[in-house]
Amino acid sequence: MGTIGAMKSPILSCAISLTLLLGALHAVYAGSATWNLNPASNDWNTAANWTPATVPNMPADTATFGVSNKKSISTSAGFGLNGMVFNPGASAYTISTSDFIDISGTGIVNNSGVTQNIIAAIDTFGDFGDISFTNNATSGESVNYDVKGGPFSDFIGGEITFYDNSSAGSGDVFTTSGGLRSGASGSEVNFEDDSTAAGVTFICNSGAPGAAWGAIGFFGKSLTESTVVVNGATTPGGVSALFTCDASLPLLDVTIATNGGLGTEKEFGVASSYLYGPSAEGCTFTSNAIACSSRMAVPTAAMAVCWFYSIPRSSVGGSNSSATECSLSAHTTHRAPPSARSRATGS
């Protein structure tokens, strides 16, 4: 064997050994697993808390939950996942993350018979929970998603985003919040591409004075049989919440309630819902306050506006073919549309 060959031999041997070692480590630290009855800690990313002793943190992995004595779980690193399964009779869990979780397979299956809770949280370093559903993943049924707003100035709020053909399931509740202090960002839930939502409740909450709002933006395919609640600020000078809908298919049996509060004047009103899209059928739109003009310098307390753009106004009974059998309160307003995306992002 020549000198070069002699040098290559140990290098190749080391490479093979390293590959085998990495494969072994992957086998130990990644794979589908069930959360233990008596886990050592509440850390998702600790292998000893699962059976077998692997961490579900890869796109092919499924995390399964039954009965456990540790029901509050937090993540210490981001990961991808096929999905989560809550077995019949499983405990009611609260899973909190200030990392990313990309759910790209089946999604969440809740057979437990109780409500499960998932939090997109903010940690003390400013890291925020960023949960995404991709491909055909579903958010499950009877799951509460609490998306936290930034707690301090320059902190970013949590996010949940649906992409591709993913969907939000029946009985799920998504709650967004504004920033808690001046300069803090609010949280967001966004639907993109051909994502859908049916039988879902969305709650948009306000932010502190000088903070950003809690927002929900629906730019997906269809929103049906769902309820949206948009709340005004709870403190004087606070920033009210925002809901923007630009679904590609008609709204069907959706109730949208826009509630006033002690907020600050925005470009087109306080506690606002912006409705685009082709049409609406069987929907109820209410603004539980007085309507306001974008020209008002200082708003009166308890104002809210539901703005219609490409969806025309109609009276009860469907006098307009693009908004049939829809109930509209006296405080809805029809305006020339601004950019749908700018209303959701506050830009």
C-alpha cells in the first residue's frame, strides 16, 4: 500500500465510525415515543421522559400522550414532528414552547375526551414560540391554542401559521394577545395558501398603550361555521385587536363580533374587522359600539368597526346576492379597500 493509501485508510475508518456514531445517537435521541407516567422532568427534549427513551423531534416522529403525573410540558429546543396523539383517557396537558415546532404530517389527534392546551410562549431571553402546520396537518379537535404577546419592549409575540393544505379543526380555540408593554409586539395566527378552518373560535385581544395588537389574518382557502371575537383595549390608550379575512372561497356560517374598548385611534377605526373575499352566506357581523371615522383625531371610548370591502353590505334576508342570509349590525362600514396584508401586519 502506498503512502497516500495508508493515509486514506484511517481517515475512511474514522469517517465510517463517525457515521455509525451519529446514526446511533439519532436512534437514542430521536424517534416516535410515548410520554411517561412518571417522567423525570417536564422537558420535552429529555429522552428519559419518553418510552422508548427517544425524543420525538423529527418530521417522521409521533409524540403520544396517555395518563401522566407531569402534565405541564415545555420544550428546550425547536423540532419538526409528524404529529401528536392524545389517547383515549389521556390527561389534560399544557404544552408550552418558546421555540419552533413544525408539524408536517398527520398533525394533532385528540382522542382524550378532554381539552388539550398548547401555548406559543415568550421566554426571558425574548425567544418566542413559532408553531407551523404544513402539508395536510391538522390542529386537531378540542385544543386550546394560546399565542402570547411580547411581555417587554422589543420582544416579539408568538406565532401560529397554517400553510399548504393544513387545517384548523372543530372545537379548537385560538387566542392572540397584544404586547403587554409599550414597544412590545403582539401575537399572530395566520392562514396561508389553501389552508382551511371549520368549527373554530378565534379570539383577538388588545395590547398595552404603545404596543402592537393581537391579530388574526385569514388568507387561506375557506373559513366556515366559525366564531371570531375581536376585542377593544381594556386600558385607556391601549391598542385594540385586529381580524383580517381574505379567504379565496365565500365565508359560510361565520359569526364575527367586533367589540369596542378604551383604545387609541387607528387609521380605519378601533377594534377592527376587515372583510374581503368573494362573498358571504349565513353570516352574522356585529360591531358592539359606535362607528368611527378615520378622520377622527381622538376616539370616544368603546368604539368598534366591521369594515366591508369586496363583500358588499346587505340587509337581513339577503337583498344582495353576494351576502345572502347575513345579519349585519348598524355599525358596519363599507369602504374602499386598503391592502389586506397591511391591515394584518399593521404596516
